[in-house]
Amino acid sequence: MLAFIFDPHPESAEEIARVVNSIGLETKKLKSLAELITTLQGELPRLIISEAIISGYDDFIVLEHIKNDNKLQKIPVIITTSQATRENIIKARQLGANGFITKPFDKAGLIKQIKLALDIRDLAPTGKPTTKIDRSQGTQHKLSLKTINNERLKSQIMQKIEEIPSLPAIVYKVMELVNSDKSSAADFEKVVARDQALAARMLRMANSSFYSLSRKVSTISDAVVYLGHNTIRSLVLGASTSSLFKRSLPAYGYQREGLWQHANIVASLSREVASAAHLTPEEIESCYVAGLLHDIGKLVLGPFAQKQADSFVGLIQEGKELIEVEQELLGFTHGEIGRILLDKWKLPRNLVETVNFHHQPEISTYAPRETLVVSVSDSISNQFGFALEKEKPENDPEIFIRRLQRLGLDPQWPQNEEEKIRELAEDVVSMLDSIS
């Protein structure tokens, strides 16, 4: 008797498999949705034990797929999750789950759920062969090869996210200090001094023409005094993520290290736009950080976009929005991937939402003004051609104008400030050259 175990987390899957094996059932562990779907095309298990919440997919996607397929719907499904809210339990039952286990689970509880799901008392192996699918009969909701390939691609993209390293511990410590009313310049000095390479990079950034300090600073304490806590947080994030961004992304039209330049220019423009729109000092610096991270999802999607470069670039040249092309060819937008990454890094909710919706600021509800600022700054950077192989005209100028007006800015603000904007971009590039 065979049980499929679908759990993207290897340790959890192994733990479940040990319990299932101990009562005489064979197990097959499946790590991705694409692998599960493909395997179900060829063989049917007696039982499926599946994780409910899979990052990047709708909740309960496995359960819905199985219960909506005529050939699969009679297979008992036990749902496992660490998010055992009342709503999740009710939804699982409504969708047809035959059992619900909360992680971490106990062995006796899982065995009881298996007995109930299979409606049998004796769980000793029967020696019966695995049921094979009769392909001649077909299914009402049979998945096409295209759907399977799309799910496989999405699975590969989700695996790529796991390859992006977490932020250094020093970043989280600095963020704690920024959020504390009792932190002093000396506290920042102690934390940053633990990483001499980072400290040196930060001081070079602080002393660049971009910040235009009245005198040269030689210590992190001095930098904190002159620049402020929030700006120091931005410096730490910028210095810590620089190595991540320095990658070639030709499908997105960036020159060498172009994404890193673009990220810093948008971050700096976001400061200017936020100031002009009279956001609070805290919001202004959050706009800078969000601007720095707004395109981080492209680091994950870039290699996959390059594999379909002709289609990817062709659709954009035809006038399709970038996020529409990403969704059509890759199954995700770079904003969605950015959200997943920032959630993984446990960054504040306003940053997560701004990165997620910077191409669709109208649907932002938690940080709408910050999201608008980064969206407008990203558009200005693209229109001026900063770090791109060529300038990229705004897809819908009227939408861009409405976004400026929602921030209380004149529709001609970018043109009126063009000289200042170009000088700002030059200072950013000069700063980046000084720390490379």
C-alpha cells in the first residue's frame, strides 16, 4: 500500500515518512508540485499526505487539484500545516480533506488520522501492487503538458529563491537599534565594527560626494551623528546587498552591473520624490530602502527570463507590460518574488508591500504613499535611461501623471527637476565606483 508524501521541507517529509513506514505502508516523498503532478499522471497511491501552504502558490492547491479530478478525487488526502487556524481547518474540510494534522505532530495522532482516512483497522502491508492509471479513460480535469511544464518552471524558480542568502545578522541588529529610542551612536559603532570590511565600505559611501558632508567622517559614530539612524540603516543594507545585485541581466536590458546602479538610483530618487511629497523622515528613509530592494526579484527570475529571451524581449517590444510578460512566461512577477524574499528575510511589512506592488501602487493598502513614491521613481529612472541599454518610455503616460498628482506633485515635476535628477544619478554612479 503506497502513500505519497508531498512536503517541500525535507526534514518534515522524512519525519512523516518514518511514521507511515512504521505502520507498514510504503512511501514516496515528492518535493515539488511539478513532481507530484507528473507522478500522479502515472500511478495512484492509496493515500496522499500533503502540506497545505506552499510559498508562491494558492493555499490548498494540492487538495483542490485532487478533489476536482474525477480520477483522483477518491484518494484520501490528509493535510498537514503549522498554520492551523480555524479558517484553515474549515476550508480544508470544505474542500474535501480526509484529515488535518497540525505541525509539529505526534506519532499517535498521525496514525489515527491515517486509520480514519483509509477506513481500515489492520494497516499491515497487503502486498498488492500500486494502482496504475488507465490512460484510455482520461480525466475531467487532466492537466496539459503545458500546465505541467509551467508548474515545473515555477517549482524551479521557488528553489532558486532558496539559493539567495539571508541578510547578515548585522543588518537585523542595526534595524533593532534604529527602532530603539535608547540607542546611541556608540551602539552602532560596536555593532558595525564587528565587520571591518562592511564598516570600511560604509565609511567610503558616507564620505562620497553623494552625501555632501561638511567634513570627512572617520568613524561609524561620526557617520551616525551626521547622517542619522535611518540613513545608517540604508547604508548597512546597501553595503550588505551590493554583491547580490552585481549580476548580468540582459533579458531585462541592464548593462554590466546595471541592476545595482538602477537600484541605487531609484533609491536616491525615492528620497527626493518622498521629500517633495512631504512624507515623514521615517517614510522617506523607508522609501530609500524599498527603492534599493524593489527589483530584487529580478535576480531570481533573470536566468529563467534569459532562457526565453526572444519571447521575453519580443513581448515587451510589442508593448506588453513587464509584469504581464513575466506572469505569462514565468508564472511570477519580480514583485511577487521580491515579496517572498523579503518575507523570508523578515523585513518590515511596509517594505514588503512596496516591493510587491511597485508596478501596481493603486492596489497597495498598507503603505500606499511609499509604494507610489517608489513606483514614480522607478518610472523616472527608466524614462531617463539610467543604467539601461536605452531609454524606456512610460507605457501609459496618463497613469504616470495621475500617480504624480496623487503624491501632490506637478505633472511636469520630472522635467522641471531634470538637471537635479541627472546630477543625482551621476553622484550615485560616482559613489558606487568609489566602493567597488
